[in-house]
Amino acid sequence: MPKPYEKTQLWRASFGKIADDDEATTHLVEMYSVAWERACSLAKRIAADAEGLTLHDEAHFTRLWECADIIVGKKYKLSPIETFIFGIAILIHDAAHTVLAFEGGIRTLIKTPEWKDALASKMQGDQSNRNDDLATLSIGLRKAVLFDVLRALHARQAKNILSATFKHPVLGADFYLLDDPTVRSHFGPLIGEIAASHHWSISKLESLGRQKNPIPPYHKRGLIRPMVLAALIRTADAIQIDAARAPDFEFALLQPEGASLDHWTAQNRLSIAPDSQDPSALMVTSSVPFNEKEARAWWIAFDLANTADRELRASDQVLRDASLPPFEITRVKDISDPRRFSKHVQTDGWVPIDAEVRINDTGKIVQMFGGRGLYGDDDTVPLRELIQNAVDAVRARRVLESEFAGKLMIDLRPGQNESGENGYWLRVADNGIGMSSAVLTGPFLAFGESGWSSWTLREERPGFLGSHFKKIGRFGIGFFSVFMISQEINVTTRPFDAGSSAVRTLSFSSGLALRPIVKEGASDFQMSYSTVVDIFVSSDTKDKILHRDNQTQVYEDGKSYLRPATKFTLPELVEMLCPAIDVDIFIKQDPDEEIHKIASNWVEENGQNWLQRINGVKTKDIPEAIIENLEIIEPIIFDGQIIGRASLNPSGAKLSVYTIGGLGKKKQGHVDHGRQFVGCLDLSPRGPRRDSGDLLSRPVIEQWATGQVKKWLATDIDARERNFISAHAAHFGGDPLAIANCLVDNEWLTVADVFEKLLANELIYAPIKPADHQRDQWAIMGTVNHSSGFVIPEDEVEVTLKNVLLAGDTAGTQAYWVLPEDSKPAPLSFIGCLGRYAKSKGKHLVFEGGNVDFGLYSGENSRILQLKNGQRLMLPGIWLSLASL
């Protein structure tokens, strides 16, 4: 009984009549028969390993032969050796969708970079399964990862599958898909390339060559045209979108779900044939209309037909350009419009209109969600984002070269644009991973999609995504912030391991108003760098970037004068933007100035110098208590990564820097960047703007804060400074009990001191105010004052009550001054600490609340406050006492 492929026109034309003495051709027929049987057996495993795919079995092989017949037409001829090579390529092009195609099976696959990439992608940042232990993976996750890996590797593995051995477990014999070692060794590599090429870019087919000469004894029956065979297998595969891939009974057995169900539904109803009126067109029809609930399946059918059309047209062009005989079928009928296509692939109760959501004004969207609409008027954001991209590029290269250190170069130089306008060129250069032309024109320009997880990069750098490298960028919008300040941008780049011929420049001459152009090479590109971004800014924009303080009115010695506005230098600005960057950064603002360096070893940098540069302050601005205890500023480590270098702040000085990925922002005098600590702490961003974030590990920070209390307790700081440490420790969840203190009648008392007063039956009072808008929790105030928000100057209050406890200068740190409630015990607040101390001494702390007569109002009569001079101040307060447990 003839095999299915023997009924096709292509096979019959080559092997239908074989002379009795033509042993070479007979041998090809016999080898193919054996290969067919073995490939069909191997293909049966695909459904189990790549669950959800439409069929890749014997029916698929048969239909590919039939599709090839449709494409070439009745008059097209292949030589016997070409037909044999094409047939073997059919058998192996998808065969690696099973683990059996890989020596060592799944144990080999889990060691591949593609496995690590697929696992990282499925885990979506969760690194809890970073090892290769299959036992730690759920069945669902394992299947999903395996599916992605096989899809990623199957085309490449096609080149190796003919040389793969299948060992008999009892006999110990080795089996191959292609038995003859001579044919396997001489033709196998070419067959593998042709099979793998179905996943190549169409432009790469030329690399296969127009002609190969067969070795004897197969040379007498014609030449081999690799480009023809490659074009034929990719087009046959592209048009094989019909019910043969999704037959009814297998559909019923498999019961696919989700996206697989849509694909099966789409192909289950399709059939293909040449158009009866136009033999150059392929007609796609459906046996059953698609109803409204099956709309997604219809659009999949439309997309599949579009893909087939693109492959047919592109292959036709490639063959014609190479002066090779074209195929008869060159396009898909009525594919240009969904409604025209629906005349053949019908719908029921709905009309397919090309009405998907589109962005007509890309520039406006970018400005809204990647420019000023997102970042506001902060003109330093583009510089920060360019630095971020450059740092990520260096860190990415470190993944590939473990000993690589990397560097950035930032400079600002006067110059002219192409129109001759005067301004400045701001440059950020790095010697990181660089970009290929495909990345530069693809993922790099994909707004809202991080290029670090793109398929393009995964294909170029297998295993990169699975490396879990420490990147800052997540949202894929940072680069577009440059259009906030410039309309002329040039991005020149090359992969770090490529030569000068790979240099490409993406040039924007009018912002996003016009499409950018790509230029090959760059005469002034320094090969010591991988990527250089140049943006042209006006003088006004340069001044805004470097702006420090506005012009201010100053009164000194009875005189008034205007203090001029001030600017940061570029090195000063970058120092603030890069408090905790592990890459050397070199900065040059003026051609005549020396290059300024920010070293990557920021954790080991002199503490005083580091604080000055990241805060933009002078020595005089740093309290003496900090300078004398710089050793307490310590690295904070979480999951093997340094997430900060800080100490609790024994003062109210603004010396706190919050970073995201080690990057901060320009400090401005009117903005309170935080006072609770000295140094920097890294955060996880809450959104793409990255102006706020969450602690990377609250338990680690709580442990650090508690340890800081012990370290500061061992120093000789005064009581007021201890009060700051207490309040700031509570803010971070550290236990301040050992150092906790407060002001009572303007005298500093420890927890033990207050306890002794209470033990002597003295009541202690404290004025309070709502700690939140809901007024469901209260906090102790810094002075005796109105709790309504109206502030009475301290010199207008005469406190006559004794034992009044005040929050003093740390009143703003509510974590330390909040009052415990039943639902919110607040054990780290001062009252919470006092309660815990009392309990350790066998007592129970009691506090009651109500209006308390704290003293007299000595100011002028106030209608707003409804106060008169000499009036008693009856304000919300509490009084503390002790009771026995």
C-alpha cells in the first residue's frame, strides 16, 4: 500500500519512474520510507510534551507534501535529490517539539539558557525557583516552561536531529532518523539548515545559496537549489492552516482550553485550495461560520491567512530576485480587508471590521505617559533615565562577562544642531551590552515594553533573561523622557562583541513628529563605547537642568538685597542623581575642565564626602554628632544585595536620600526629602514615575533600625539627639526602648525616669491631637497647642500644669508619639515603650483622656481661635498612671 506522500505530484515527478539500474534513486526512496516511519513515531510524543499545539503528526507531514503541491503548481520540477532533501526537511522541521529530540531529554533542557529564560518569564520576577530542581516546580509551571523552551529550540535543534542517536535499551544499538551514514554526513547539515530556516527571517534565505552540487552517485540526477527548498517548506508550513491540523476527533479528545481552544477552533473549520479563477491566488474558506462567541477564533484565522500571504509574497520576491523559478501560488485571495476575507471565511451575527484600538498621535501619548504628563516639570528626569539605561547596559554585560567592570561618560558641551542653532549637546555613553540593529529598531522603540525581556534579546542572548540581572528599568518608557527637553536625539550603538561594521545610529531630527532614520556606521564613534546617546538642548533647558535655587530676598544687618539664583555644576547634579551606583561614572561639563569621577565603590567611599555629594551640602550642614560617628553609617544587605548605606539620624537635618535602583533625584530646598536617616535607602518603585516607592524588605529595615539603637546608645550623644534616634527607630519599626526618652517640663527623662515618677503616684499629662483624618487615633503634641490645626506661638502660652510631657522637635514622627489603641497597640511608640517597661516591673500603664487645663493663654484676643488674654487653656489631653497587674 503506497504511503501518503507517494501520491503527491512532487514525489511522483521525481520517483514515479525509476530505472532498474538506478540504485542511487532507489536508495533515496528506501531511506525516505524508513525515515518517514521513524519520524511519525517520534512525532507522536509532541502532543504530550508540547500540549496544546495543533497536530504535528503523520497527517501534518502528509498535508505539507500536499500544500507543497498546491504552491508549486503542476509544472514545477524538483530533482530526485531535491525532493528527498525537501521530504526529510518536512520530517524534522518540527520534530524537536518533544524532549526525545534532545539527547538527555529534559535533564538537558533544564540546563539550557532558554529554560532559564522561560522560567524567569513565567515567574514574572519571582525568584523563588531559580534552581534547576524540577521537583520544586508545579506541574502546570513545568509544562508551561517546557512548551516555551521547545518552541524556542525546535527550529535550531532541527539542524542536529539527523545526527541524534536513539539507543535501544536492551540491544544497545543506535538508531537514526536517517540510516545511511554517507547521506547523513554529506546531506544532513544542509537538510538541517533548510529545516531550521522556516523560523529565519526571509532575508536570511540567501545565505543558503542558489546551488549546491550533490556528491556521487546522486550528482547525475540534477542539482540542489537550497533557496527553493527553504522557500517551499516555509510557504507550505505557512498555508497549512486547515482542518488537517485540527481534525474533529482529536479536537474532542484533547479538549483544549484558552488560547489553544481558539487556535483549534480556527483551523478546524478552514480549508485551502487554489482559486478557480486565479491560479496565482490561494483561496481560504470555512466549512462553518464563526458566531459572535467565536470571534477570537475568526481573527486568529484571519491572522494565520495574513501570515501565509506575507510568506507567499516574500518568497516569490526572494526567488525572482535570485533568478530562481517562482512558485505558482504567490498570495492569499481577498486578504487585504477583513470584510472581504469574511466572504470566504464566514461570520454569523457580526461583521469583522478592522476596528482595533489604535494610537494615531504617538507623540502625544508618549508625552502624556512618558514625558511631562508623567514626570511633570522636572527637567533632570531625562538625564536620570539615560543614566539608568546606561547602568543597566553595563550590568547586563557583566552577566555575560563576569570580570567586566564597565563605565559611563557624561558630558555637556556647547555646540550647534544641524540647523545651525546654538545650544548644548548632552551626551551619555556607556560600554555596556550595546544593541543590535534589530533591538535598536524594535524593542528599544517599543513604548511601554521593557527591552530586557523582549523576544528579540532572548533570541540574541539566550539565558540572559534567566540570569535575573539587577536592572533598574522595568516599564520601557524611560528613554522617551528625552523628548521632554529635546527634539534632536541620536542614539549610536553596537553590540559590545561586534565590530565597527555593526555600528548603527538612530536619529530623531524632529522629536516624535517624524519617523527616525537609521544610519550605518559613525565616523566619530569611539569603539571604547557600546552606546552613545546625544541630545541637543537649548541654553534655557540647560539652565533648568542645572537649576539649584531661585533668586531670593535676603535680610541681613538691617539691609535687604536679592541673592542671585544658583546652579549646580553637572558633576554636582550627577552626584545627587547617583548616590548608590555600582558603575564608575566620568563627568565633564566644560572642555577645559578636568574629568570628574564618581567611583563605583560608593559603599566604601569616605562617609563624610559621600554624604556631602549625595545631599549637595557642605561640611557645615552636617551635624557634629553625625561627623563624629560616621562608622555607624553602615551597609544594609537584603538577599545578597546592598539596598542602602545609612544610619538613623540623631538630628532634624535633611540628609535622607531615597533611591530606586541606586538612582536619586535633584534635591531642592523647598522639598523635604526625609529626615529619619542619614545616607540612602533603596526602594521598589510604585509606578513608572518612580517618585515614590516601598522598602525592599521591611523585616531587614526593622532589624537594621533596632541594631542602630544599640550602636547610638553606645555613643555620647546628648538627650535631644537620643530623642531623634528613638523617634526615627520607631519610624522604621525598630525597637527604641533602650534609648527612648521624652520631655517632661522641658527636662529630658528616660522611660525609667518617667516610670519612677508614676511609681511615686505623680500623674503625667500630655496634650494630644488627631493622628489622622479619621480621628480614630491620637498622638502627643510637640507643644501645648490647639489640636484643631491652628497654631498658638509658644510664647503666648503659659503652662501652669506640672508634669507635662511633650513630643518636642520629633512631634512629626507619629510612629513614636502615637497613642496605643486596642486595635493598634503601637508597642514602639513612647507610650508603648513605657507600657512594656512598666509591665516588666510588674505594673500596668494606664492612660485616660479628656479636656485638660494646661495653663493660660497670654496672647492677644483672637476671634478665630475664640481665645482671650488670660483664658484658661482647656485642651484635649491624657494623663498617665500605674496600676497593679
